[in-house]
Amino acid sequence: MGTPLKPTDFARVMMLSTAARADLLEFFGSTLVQPSEINQLITQMSPEHSLSAPRQN
């Protein structure tokens, strides 16, 4: 069972690149993710975030 997405979160995922969108939708469909983590994952996959801020390890 996967993670249900709110319509607003789904819309944000659909605005990502094809590869990022496929990765996240596959992940959300196969894994339970806490609602607080959904926003963080979408933000990390967005091109604006990856270009403007270094990734945390």
C-alpha cells in the first residue's frame, strides 16, 4: 500500500521533470510516507531547490 497524496501535493509532483515525477510517484505508490516528509521530498526534487541550495547529507 502506498501513500495517498493530497491534490495540491499531486499537482506539485506533476510540475517536476519527467524523471523526478516518475521516481516520486513510484516511491509514493510503494511506500508509506509521513505527510510531513511529502513536502520535503517534493522540494528536494524540484530544480529550483537543487540549483540554489546544497544538499544535506
